[in-house]
Amino acid sequence: MIVSLYQLTLMIETLHRVDPTEIPARLYSISVACSDNFPLALHAHREAGNVDRASNAVRLYHIQLLWLHQKLTAFCTEKDIEDRSA
């Protein structure tokens, strides 16, 4: 499951290196990537071989999502971005 977050992780981790004029487009791309990620994560969860493996995958996925949310929120706060749809 956590592998499905790879693209989103890259997008958020490199956000601070983007030219300020590109930030709105990048935030939109992050929003789209979030929406696209759910079916990928659900599919990965269904592929888990047993309950313990699925439980562990969900726990790791949740931790990564919380970390990404924290990074994105910090970036928006630092740049004084009011539209937090991403």
C-alpha cells in the first residue's frame, strides 16, 4: 500500500523547490494525485495475503499519509497559502 504513495511523496517533498509561479499548478496536481491514490491503495490492500499483513500495510500507509499531510500543511502555512484544497 505504501508504494502507492510514492508519486505523491515525491510531489510534496519537492514542492519547496518549485518556482513560486508554479505552486498553484503543483498544488492542483497534488490534489489530483490524492484522489487517484485511493483506488491504488484499496487494490493493494485487497492483495494482502493475510490479515496481519493487511493490518501492517494500513498502519504504515496511515503514518505516511499523516507525515505528508503535516509537510503539506507546513508548506502552505509558511507560504501563506489560503487555498488548502490539496
